[in-house]
Amino acid sequence: MLPKNCGVKVINKGCLYAFMKNIGVIISAHNRKKYIKYALHSVLSQSLPKELYDIIVIKNYKDEDIDNYITANNVKSIVASDETTYGKRILMALEQVEGRVITFLEDDDLYEKDRLLHIYNAFENQDKFIYFHNNATPINSDGKVIDSVKIINYYDPYPLRNKLYFRARDTIYKLKPWPTYFMSNPSSQAIDRELLEKWKMILEQLDTFIDPFLFIISLIEDAYVINDPAKLTLIRLHENNDSSTLFNRSFEEIVEKKRHFLMRAYTAVKIVHKEFYGKFGKIIDSVLESTYLWILFSASIWPSKYIYLGERISIMDVSKYIKAKKSLNMPIRYKDLFAAVALANIPDSLKEFILKNTYKIIPIP
């Protein structure tokens, strides 16, 4: 059905969207080649009829085997430069992919076969902005489910085990506690195309923090939130994840991964903080405050020769962090928080000694 204001002489964005396929899938890869064909296969194997969704792959490399696979399956593809931010890659893909609803797939993750069908049903006949999120199953590099209750519960948290539908501004009342995962992992999110296009000037600057950003702009627009409790995404946790310390790495490898992740995250959060903080209400301010301070805490435990963001944490920061998390009904890991504060305020030489002698026993936040 066409929007009411569409006609032969009327050409506007709403009318153009009406002729698009329903869902656009953006598969993004940066350097990694090992898993991308599996990711694409999981999208091509969806139960939703193929005429209802479009696919595009955007990566920063050419590879004959991968490119031939993409071409053989009639999938659109773009090669971006190494310097192109993640947000800019999304916008480049958006210029070519159809879909009134946009969803994402990291190259190392997979979709369950009914994921796009669930998204289609969630958005069908909706005339409101929607933020969609589903639960997930953690897998290892070989595709086997990770047998850890703690990790499984992170991607399938108790508050998200029921189907939920509510206004974004009511999140703090509907989710008690509010799991961090609810605004995490692009492979588990979907959003109206129009929201991405409206906020593209900020999105293009971000090289990470994309997943919280999608929820934040949904909050700003007071979109309707749909939580699907089904485990529709397979999230691969492996040795090349920037933010994970689950794996047996050398101290030097952990330092490099953490530096890369935290520097990018800090830059992205500062950009969003500058644009949004103090302008759109207490919920958004608390999301930004808690995220920014978590990054600062995580960086401050390291000797400055390894990671230094130009700021150090204070007791006031701890108070702000606790206040922000409580206002969102988000759980607070007090033990980890105060351990980080204690570590942050000792000499660098002692920090290095402690980290080098405990990193194999105690995961570094």
C-alpha cells in the first residue's frame, strides 16, 4: 500500500520508500576474510522470500574468492578505503542498498534462518519509527556454542526473555534491570532507514559506538521499541575481537587490542556526547555519562605509556557513574568498579607489575 500523499505527480521520500524492498542488510568487514562467506550464506539462506530484502557487502579489501562468491549470488558490493569510518561505510552502503528497514551483520556473526522474517513481521504495517533488538547465542571461532552460563546470560539476559513493545522513553520503567546488551551488537539490531539518514552527519564520524548510537537516536525520536526474545543472531567471540579478553593472549597482544578499542571508543563517545548531551533529556544524558566514564575507568587502569586518554578518574567520576547507572536501572558491578579505581590511582610501575602478573587469572575490563 502506498502512503496517502503519494500520487503520479508526488515524489517524496515516503513515496520512494514505498517502492523499496522491505529490508536492507548491510554486511560490514574490515580486514577479516575468514568468516565473511559464512555470514553472507546465513543471509542468503533466510526463510523470508528474497524479493523482500536486499543485501550489500562493504569491505576494505579485494579478494578473488570472496568477490566471486559475492558476484555469483548477485549481491551488491563496495570496497571502502582503510581510513573510512564504520559510520561512513554504513552510509556508503545506504546509498546503494534498498530497504525501508535497515539491519546489520558483522562479518564474523551469523543470522539464524528466521531473523529477517521476525524483523519483517515486527515492522509490517507500522507507521511509527521502530528500534528492533533480538537476543543471541554466543559461539566460538569454530561455530560451536560457548558453554559458559555467564556469557550465555549476557546475550540472553533475563529481562529480555519476553517479547516487549513500548515507547523508547519508557525503557527505564519497562526494563528492570536494563541490560547493557539491549543497546549492543549491530548484528542484533534493526532500525528505520529514515532515522539513519536524519542523523547521518554524526553517524559518518563514528568508527565505533554504532550500536548505542542506534538506540540513542531512537530515544531522541521517541521511537517504539520491539524486543524479540528469540535468539536470532549467532555472535562469534574469538581471538580477533578487539574488546574481548576471553582468550589466551600475551600481555602485549591484550595491550594492543585494548588500546585500539578504547581509543576509538573514546573518540566516538566524545563526538556523540558533544552533539547530544544536555539537549534531549536525562535518559540520554545518563547513557552517555555511564558509557563515557566506563571507557575512562577501563583506560585508567593502564600505565600511561600503554593507554592514556588525556584524563584521569576521580572520586567525583565514581559518584557520577553510579548515579547514571542507577537512573537507568542498570546493574552496577561494584567490585570491578572499585578495583579499577584503586588500580587507576597507584604508580604506573606498580600497575604494570599487577597487570602482567594477574591478566591470565583475572580478565582485564
